Amino acid sequence: MKVITSEVKALLDKLYNLRGEDSIILKKMNKEREDAIETQERTKNEKEVLLGEIERLTNEEQILAEQGNKLMDVLSNINRDEFAFVLDELKIDFEPDMINEKVSKLLPETIDKVVSENKTAKEKLENVEKEMNNAITLVEELGIRKDEAISNQAKLNEYFELALNGNINITRDEIVSLLEKFDFNVDEQREAAKLLMFPEDALFEYNANLNGQSKAKTDEEIIAEVNEEEPLEIVDDFVEESPEATEETVVTPVAENKDEAKVEPVKEENKETAKGMLERILEENGLNPRQFSDRAFAKILENYSEELIHKNVEILKKKNMNLDIVFENFELLYDKELGEKVDKLLEIGKEVNDICLMPSVLIKYDLNGLNNTINILQISGLDPKKVPLMAY
């Protein structure tokens, strides 16, 4: 068996990653596309808000100018002496000249302020439109780049299949040309071309080891396996009862001689079902499993993560939030962004009681969505602290 150096293994790890669905290049493109689409949606909302703001300010400027000039004309034509008696008797302080002077002074300042706000809104709109157009262009560009990346991946897999079948008939230059598109440096290109052209040096061994290894099991797979296990039966014919026995036993029969049957202890914890595991974790965190609906319990089990349940319950406790909210809002138990979202609401001035009364807002939005909603409220001139969570 050939010994594969750590450098060669690292290079083959990288190559094999680029061959599959988990390709780091494809994942990066998908993330960029998701971010660009999110930016596109956010800027679209911001644009609508800014257009409304600009329209309002433009109308306000026009009305101020028209009504202000009309008011000054009216005031300049009023002679107070003609109404002196009634004004004095009614004790009304009305001095047309003084009011006219005040309007003449404040009106231009107020109009200038509105004009300045309108200018700022238009500059923001220009920047938002630019950001939105860049996001739209990036989404289109990423679509083209992804098609090209998938085509390059298919070509790479073709080269590997030829090499693994011992039928490699591709030139070194063709291999190097392809690897350049995956951002391999010159040394990596040269070494990878060598591995493909001479697969007996390391590629055969690496591929054999890879196919012989079992993939590490996820928490979900382990839970599923435990849940599917059949209860182990005890074969009474082969086991003598013992009042002191503390473990159940199971007999593994041998071919023909039952006297030589092998008796193996079965640990009780191996029999814990997925349902039992979840019930235990909930109880450890001060939650009664029976207070969850069947649908809620099944959903938590589907997204089971002992670490995340512990973490999120601890977050709620530290914020002095009532744990009862999770029975109707069970998604909080496996929300990976729970802490950040609670902190964001507290940061804008919301109280713990506000969140406990409307915990569904934590489920409605992911962290980016919540930030976008708060930004839109602020752009609209509203204070997120004063807007009820019910309106979010």
C-alpha cells in the first residue's frame, strides 16, 4: 500500500471537494447569489420608501411657498385699527404687522430646511438605486458564472473517471488549463496534472480509501437509528434467572451447540428512543414535554440538537423571559439566531415584556429580515421602539 503524503492528500481533498455538490466554489456562488437577492429585495423596499418621502417633501415645499406668500399678502392688507375695538373687547392679541414680519423671517428658513431634506433623500435614492442595480447585475452574472462552474466541474469529473479507469488520454496542458479555472496556483496545477496522468502514484489509493470509509454520522442519523432499533428479546431457554442481576442479557446462539451460546450484556441506555432522549433534554431544561402539541414535539425532534436547546433555553433565562412562550412558539428551541434577534430588539428599546407578549416576531424573521424591517421603519421616519411588535 502506497503512503500518501499530507500535501498530496490535501490537494486530493480539494480536488474531490470541487467534484461534488459541496464544492466550495459552488457554495460560495450560491451564498453570493442569496446575498445579492436579499440586497435586491431590501433596496427595492428602501427605494419605495424614499420615493414616497421625496414626493411628500416636494409637495410640502410647494404648499409652504404658496400658502406662505398668500398669508403675507393678506396680512399686509389688514389695517388693525379697523378692528381695534372688537379685538380689544375680546382681548385678542392680533398684530398683523408683527405676524407678517415673523412669517417673512421663518418661511424662507422652513422652506430651505425642507429643500435640504429633499436633497438628502434624493441622494439616498441615488445610492440605493445604484446598490440595487449592482445587485441585479450580480445575480445575472452569478447565473452565468455558475453555469460555467458546473460545466468545468463536469469536465473535471470526466478527467477523474478516465484516470480512475486507467484510460486517461488527456494532455497535461488540457488538465492545467482546466485547473486554472478553479484558481489552483501553478504548483498545484502541476502536481494535480501529475496525479491524474499517473493515478497509480496516489489517486487509486486515495479513491479506494475514500470509498472504504464510512461517513461520520450526523445527530439526526444517530437519533433515527436509535429510534428504529427493535427491543432486544431475552432467550429464557439459555439464561438462568438471577435475582441479583442488574443488566438484561441477550443470547447470541452458535451454530449447533446451545451450551456454547454467547451471553452478552445489553446496556439499558442503548434502548433509549429518540422520543425519550428529547423528553429527557426538555425536562433537564425545565420544560414539560407533555405541554407541547404532537406536531410541535415532532417538529422539535426533526430539528433536534441537544446543544442548541440548552443554549436557547439559557438565552431566554438570562434575559428573564418566560419559558412558557416556547410551548406555542416551539421553533425558538432550534433557532440558531435567537440570541442575536433578542439582542437586536432590546437594542432598539423594546422591553422583555414586549417580546414575551409577541414572541412570534422572533419566528417571523431571520436576523437579516429583522434588520431590514427595522431599517425600513427608520427610513420612513418612525421610531422602531414606538412601533408595536404586532405591526412588525
